[in-house]
Amino acid sequence: MACMTPLETAQRYVDLVAVQDFAAIPVLFAPDAVWRPAPPQPEVRGAALIDAGYRALAERDVPPMRVVERSFYVDGDTVVAEFSCETEGVLSEVVDVFTFDSAGLIRRMSAYTRPGS
């Protein structure tokens, strides 16, 4: 994968989530990355476990989703992605916080959802 800026990588991540191409997401993570899915899911460390987690998502029967709004905020090697997803008529609000390494790979990602969404 070509080196991307932190913003480009975060945008690519949200694009892949939007089309539910979960199998393509792990290559965006650094080998020693930490992935913290939205609670109550546990934190996952390392490329192999991150790959397995996204592969499990890819194998699930996930209903179609549409990203209806998205905003990105950048501060050096940190990017905050704020987006809204509509799934089966229900709107969910998500905030993902990314920290990147010098190659533009995700070093740490934490996902948050608004309570009640």
C-alpha cells in the first residue's frame, strides 16, 4: 500500500466501513497497532488479532449501511473522524480517534458511539 497521510488513511478507513469492506481494513494498521472497538468489545493488539477481528466482521451478516455525514479533524499524527451511519432506518453517531505512525499507518484506533445511537 502506498504511503498515505493520516487524513487520507482515516478517510479510507471510513470509506471501507461505509461499503462494509471489512476485509480490506487491516492493511491500514501498523503491525503493532491497538484497535479499540466501541464498547463493550475488548481492545485488540497486534496485526494478527486485528485482522481476525475485521475478518469476523466481514463474515457476519451485517445489514446495509449508509454514511450520511462525515467530518475529519486533524492535529499532527491524530485524526478524529466523526460520522453518522444509517442502518435499517436507525441513525448511529460514531467518533473514531486515530493515531498514526510515520508511514501513515494506524498505530491506535478507538471507536466511540453516542449513547442511545
